[in-house]
Amino acid sequence: MALYGILASVMIHSQAAKPASATTAPPPAAAQQEKHVSTGKVLATPAVRRVAIENKVDLKKVKGTGKDGRVLKEDVLKFLGQVKEDYYPGTTNIRSSPAFGSRPALKEYAPLTEDRVVPIRGYTRAMIKTMTDALKIPHFGYDDEYFAHILNKGKLTHNAPLEVCADALITIRKELKEMASDRGVKLSYMPFFIKAASLALLEFPSLNASVDEKLENIIYKASHNICLAMDTPGGLVVPNIKNCEQRSIFEIAAELQRLQEDGKREKISREDLAGGTFTISNIGNIGGTYVSPVIFPPQVAIGALGKIEKLPRYDKHDNLVPKNMFKVSWAADHRVVDGATMARFSNRWKFYLEHPSAMLAQLK
């Protein structure tokens, strides 16, 4: 486990004092007619109310899509006319985003054609500076199995272990193994994990981004260059598979096999180590269940996967049945990603793995 020192933290570590809201891009110019800020009792967080005040939006006029009609930041931005395609061209919104915790609805998302740099202004700029200053204060934190905040390497992160049922994934892998073998490819579970992450990143591109050193811009990466923590005879290395958004599961498996073979020979190239945008660490192959992962800079998110094990779970009829389960722990830079976005990304990723036919249906 010492090899995973840069990717896993101990269970007692630093914690930030307060969670911040989601990163937003600069709001468009206000409409010519003035909007008055509501003073009524509308369900909204202080962060959302601040966005409304800064943009002179009456929250009573905004339709809330959150739980119990709560107004989310996305609702305010949508009210202002600032929809996702302003920042992520090619996005086709088939249905509105699900509320937090609900089953995610399938949509079609097109990848960026090039990296997109968005200046950090207004509320987001103030939030990033505040969060960065907050990290100068010594913190003490404690991780719970269910949810925790951690502070590592100068970044405030969210960490949330999630349990995933692998029954359907195991079945479809068995069905495809022979076909992959005919192509000279060893098909493990990792290519499915990677492709599910790439599909989810199309919908949540803020997890495939970075912040420049001056804290002036967020760079949304067009390519999904997904890194893998790899145990080699020479030590831990973190190569990446380039352009996963363009690759099939078999193509990802072939590239993973090449990297694993190069790793065994300690021949992984600088090119394979450079340019990563998102990381997945599989501790399950050495027996781990869950871990608090540490972000691999300059990325803003990482996932750590535990081993698949058969556990008793209740079905919808309250019958105790055996299920193949594994845990994943996500960590994200709180300056760029808020907890709700991380949870929605996680729900989408989980959905693809528990319904792999839906994942395959998304492949071009």
C-alpha cells in the first residue's frame, strides 16, 4: 500500500471549514429591464441567493428544479439565459437534468472539439480566492465511511464512498471476453470503468478541467485522457489512455494492455505519462475495499475503486440475496467542483456500470 502514497490519504487528515458552491462561468449581461431581488421565503442556499443578488434576479420568478422546489444555481443561470451550450458546444439537452439523488435520465452529449478556457470572474473568482485563503489555516478532519471532506496537497476536496452493484457488469464482461480474446485483447473490468467515466464526463465536463496557476481561468479539457495508477516493478506510475471519449471499450482495453506490458518492462514513455485530465485508481486488485484518494495535480477529480465482493443485500421484495458489490471513493477539488455535481457525476457513472447496455448504446 506504500506505493499508493500519492493517491491515498490516511483516514484522519485535514478538513476545510465550509463547503463551497459549484463553479460557475461569468453571467451574461443583465437584461435591460431591471429585475428586483426577492425578499420572500424561497428555498435556496446562501450561495444561490448571492448569485441572484449579484445578477438582480427575483428568485420568486425562477422555477426551482431541486428537492421540494429548491432553486439551484443552475436554475438561476438558466433564468438568465446562460445555458450549458454557451460553454460546452454541441450539447443536446434531451430532458432536463434530474434532481439530486434521482435516477439520471439519459441524454446525448458531444465532446468538445478543443480545450475551452473560461475566465474566472465575479462570484466564482471571489469564491476561489476565499477557498485558497482558507487552506492556509491548519485543519483537522475525520473521514466517515459515508461522507467526508478532506484537505490534501493544497486542495479542498469532497470524498464520498459509493457502493455499486457489479452483477450486470460481470455478465456482460463474460459475454464479451471471447470476442475480445479473438482480437488479442484481454478484457478486464477497468475498460468499462474508464468508458463509463468518459461518458459521464461528457455530461459533467467540470470534472475534466484544471485551474491555471494565477486562478484566473478554468480550462475545460476537450480530450478525456484518463490516468490509471499502476503498480510496476519500478514503483507507482500514473500513465493515461488518451482520447477515451473517441475509443470503444475494446480499444481502451487494448491500450490498457499495452500500458500494463510497458509497465512490467519499465518502458512507459513520457508521452504516456503526460497530459492526464482525470484519474482512476484500482486498489481492488491488491485487496483494498475503499480509500480516500488524493487528487493528481493539476487535475480536479479522482476515483478509487475497491475489490468486487459478494455481499448480502435486500432486493425490492425485502428478500436477502447475494450481490456482487464494490465501493468507489471520489475526491474533487472544491474550488471547481461542488458536492452536488460530484454526486450527480457519480450517479451517472454508477448507472452506466449497473446498466452496461445503456453504456454500450451511447457508443458511436
